[in-house]
Amino acid sequence: MLILAPSLLAADFKILGDQIRTVAEAGAEYIHIDVMDGAFVPSISFGMPVIASVRECTDKIFDVHMMVEEPGRYIDDMKQAGADLICVHAEACCHLDRTVQQIKEAGLKAGVALNPATPLNVLEYVLDSVDMVLLMSVNPGFGGQKYIPYVTEKIKQLRAMIRERGLKTDIQVDGGVSPANVRELIEAGANVFVAGSAVYKGDAAANTKEFLRIFGEYDK
């Protein structure tokens, strides 16, 4: 199944609830929420109070991408705020397996994110435990960046790893995703797509539907 995850980082914060409802009603299945701490990445973004306050806006999956140092400290708080899926960076976890197990024990879906230059072999011993791998296709911390082309080959290699193990793990791509390149990413093996500017710049409902129209070419 191909899934669109509009990124709230590109939304208009003055009307955040409306922005969430717009893409949800247009058909987006996930709402992608970037949590940044100003340490792992330079920026600071959403925290638990914001997530909790917008949880009532939709029943869509809250896909929380934690760009923070040692995210295991916040798993229970994120669950209480309304997260459904928590994705942590391998580079930010001293004990990655422990953090993945914390997420699973909290009853949530677990994801592991890799920065563009992080090799896939760091997943060797946790791949069987995670529901999703997020491949960053820009360097994390800022929206509106251009897609890094070599990530396409990384998607292909990861999909091959997943198939070899007989898994059904989702592959999410985040960074520079647009209707112009999403077909390439689908064909490489990704199935969950984070889009910020490509959704929220202009008519968010129409942009969401354009992604879904393209997905419909493959979901047959």
C-alpha cells in the first residue's frame, strides 16, 4: 500500500488544526510530525503539548519522527500525546535495540531513520523488529531541501534486504519528495512518502489528491 504522510513542518502554524483536517479529508493516511530538539538537528519544532492539542483534529496515524538525542527518554510522553508510530534515528540512539523495544512495549509501531550518508548495515540486527525504515533523502533539520539522488539506490538496496528476509517492512522516504519524482521512488521500492512543501505550498487538498492520483497508478 502506498501512503502519503504530509509533513506539518511545512504547514501554516496559525491554522494547524485546519491544515491537518484539510489533508486528512483529501485522503492522506499519515500525518508526519517532526520533533526537533536543537541538538541532534539545529532546529527546534513541535513538542508533546502541540501534538496532544492537535490529536483531536483527526484519527489518522500520527507518524512522529524524533530528531532528538536519546529519544528513548520521551517514548511514554509521546504515546500519551497521541503518537501511533515513533521513528527514531539510529545515529541518535546509544542503544538502538533498547529504544526500538521501548517503542514496541508501549504498544506503538516502531521505525528507525537513517541520515543520507548512514549505511544500511546499521539495521542488520534490528530490521526484523521494526515496522518501518525511514530513509532521509535530505540532511535532516530543515524543510524545502532538494532530494539527494543517491538515496534512490539506497531504497533499492533496502527493499532487497527486506525481501531477502521475507519481511513486510515499510520504507518511508523524507526529503524533497514531489509528484515529479515520486514514481521513481515507488519503483525503487519505497511505499510511504513524506511531503512537506509539495503538499502545503499552494492548495494542500489538491496537492494531496495529486499524490494519491499517482499512487492509484500503482495500487491496482
